[in-house]
Amino acid sequence: MNFINSITSEAFLNFIHMFFSAIAMILLVSLLIIVHEFGHYLAAKFVGIRVDKFGFGLPIGPTLFKKQVGETELTIHAFLFGGYVSFPDDEEDCDLPQDSDKRLKNKNAWQKALVFSAGVIFNIILAYILIFMTGFLWKHLPDNNYNVYFENFAPSAVESIKNSGIQKGDKIYSINGLEVKYPVTVSKFFTLSREFDGFADEKTIEKKISEIKALNPKISETIKEGTIVKLPDFTDEEPVILTQDNIIGLEKYVSPEIALTDKQRELRNEINYQKIFKTKSDINIKDLAAAISDTKKPVSIIVERNGEKIALSNVYPNNSGLVGIEQSFSENYTETKTFRQLITATVNYANENLKLMVNALEKLFTGKIPVNNMNGIIAITKVGTELIAYKGLFQGLLLTAVISLNLAIMNLLPIPALDGGHLLFLIIEKITGRPINKKASEILTNIFFFLLIALIVLICYNDIVAWITGKI
């Protein structure tokens, strides 16, 4: 009974821990939205524009709270993840005269640009403050990369890894020429290099056709049932080449080889490296060549041992993409004990994450990242909750800083309904010398607003599916 009570108590404490970690993450994300909209609010007040509404959340569903504070109505909506400020220009029945200096439309271009960009500026400032504060309190900042070490052979270890020369404590420096910066790198290469992966190189297939014909001069394109065929030597396939973007999911890996048909896979399994094969049915010579072209992909590993880089002999994963090793890893950090270290590390951390976001957006718009791979606020909250729960508040603060930078970049996109869209209209207005047609701009803004809502729903769906399937 005591044992059961102990388990129950531990589970309850874990639940409480996760619950308060989730609350902390939600509050941190909410902070970003408030800061963004507060930036617009302050800028508007600074240039003398009246702010009619300050909304926390998107105007979807019921309103939870509403209060008039001076000229501004404060509103909290049930759909919390969002926010807005509303100016007299947004209201049809506004009591201000059309030529009032308190209207946004009557301000000069620089004043409008300040108001439109203030939310982005505040998010960037907040991100740097959070990173700086974390570095100041934590005395170091992550480099966003890891050292990966070989610990031991698993019971299922393949012979090639046992004979490779790897030793306990070796740092896995590179695989197939790519520097190992993340723990997932090792398993990613092994999985994609699995034996009999169902893909083969087209040039290799053509070469095998010629070799089969050379060994069997009387053979025809269609090989009859019961024919005994001499097979050429089985050769390794080309090694898998990956980029860091493939590793971290910013670019989907696409095999340069062609996929084998079901018939070709069956043939491959029947042959299984035999030198002489008797056909069980009529087969095409190309199918036979494809079957013997799908073999093993070598994995070349360089380890670092006592400051020296050592190339191991090639490793060959089994048909499940495993070689049977146990590994450990440690995250790399930059010390921030001095003011100079703190400033440098803060800027580097922010810049690296900005580059990553811009790279991700470029790949998203060029189709290299499928839309169904996008995740949003649910995934962020879950990941952030686990980071805070298991790695502490500092990791949650850094994630919040990264989200703040992400929010800034996304809002700068030249899309109507976003801050960048307003800036785009302003630039067009300056170039053409006349304001954008109000009706046209409203229609475009409304269209893109509903498209953004649809995208948010899709991303939430992705998050829920990823959560249920254990991907996040």
C-alpha cells in the first residue's frame, strides 16, 4: 500500500510541476503579445493618434472582459493567442472629424511607419532583454549545438560497428562529411543508410544490366522462368549526403535514387546477395538489375579522440537502420561571466536564431518545408512547458525570446493584415504619390485576415496531430 501511495504521490507532484510549468509558459507567450500591441499603443500615443481599443486575444468567440480606460477600451477575448489595437480610422461610426489630427490617416509617412513597426521593434527589444537577462543570471548561454559521444555497444550491435575501431568516450565528430552538431544526426544517417532501403541509383541499374548481359551472353530482355542467371558482384551504394537543414527539419530529405517497385523488392529479397539465381517466374532484366542495385550504404565516421581526428572503417546499418550503439551528449555553452562576454553571447544567440527563422521562411515559401510540417502555439506551449519542467525557467525564457523574434519576423512579412502589409501599402503610397484605395485595401486585408485564421486553424490541427502521435 505504501508503494502504491508513493507512486500516486509522485504522479501528483509531476502533474502539479507540469501544470505550473504550463501556466508559466502561457504567461510568457502572453507577454509577447501584450508587448507587441503595447508597442503599437505607445507609438500611436507618441505621435498623437487616439487608440479606441486595446484587444488581448482575437475577436473570435465571446469577450471575457471589457473596460473603458480614458479614450481606450480594454478588451480580453476568449481566443487568447493574438491581439490588436484599434484606431479611429478602423471604425465606421467614429465621432472624430475626418480631418482630425488624432486619426492615423492624417499623420505623415514617418509617423505611420513608426506606428506600424513599433510592435516588431518592441518584440525584438524584448527578445534581446530576455536573452541578456538569462545570460546574466545563468552565467552562460547555449550555442545551439551539442557534443555527441560513443558510450558502448548495444547487444544488437552489427559487426561493422564492432570492427570500426570506435572506442568508449570517442566524440563523434562527423558522419559522411557532415559535422555532428545534434544528437539526432547519428540516427538520421543510420536510418537513411539502412540496408535494402528500397531505393537504387539509376546509373547503377544501367551498369548492372550491362554486367548481367556480359556474364550471360544469351540472356534476353525478358528472362524466362527457370533460367539460371549469373549475377555480378554486389557493390555498395553511394553514401547518404545530408545538410544541417535536413538534420533539423528545415529541408525535407529527398533521395536522389529511384524507388524500387514491389516486384523489384521481392526479387531483391529472394536473391539476397546470391551469386547465381534461378528465376521463379518470367522477369524483366531491368527489374533484376534494380533488385541487385539496392544493397548497403556505407557510413563513414570520423571521431575525435585525445584531440586527434580519427577516421573509422565504414559502418553498415542493418535493414532497420540500426548499428547498435549507445551514445551520450552534452550541450555546448558560451560563458557570460563578464559584461563583454554577455553582450557578445546575447547578440550571437539572437542573430543565429534570426538566421534560422529567415532560412525557415525562405524554405517554407519555396516549398522545401511542407505546410503540414508547420507547428504553432500548441506545440510551442507543450515544448516550452516541458523545457521549463525538466530544464528550468531559463530554457523557457530563451524559448520565449526566440518566439518573440519569430513574431517580429512574421509580422514584417509584406502581407495585408500584418504590420508588414501596412508598411507595404505605405511604401506604395509614397511611390505613387496617392493613397491606396481604401475599399481595395480593406478587401485585401479582410481576405488575408481570414486566410491567416485558416492557417492558424491548420497549424493548430498539425499541433494536435503531432501531440497525439508523439512527434512533439
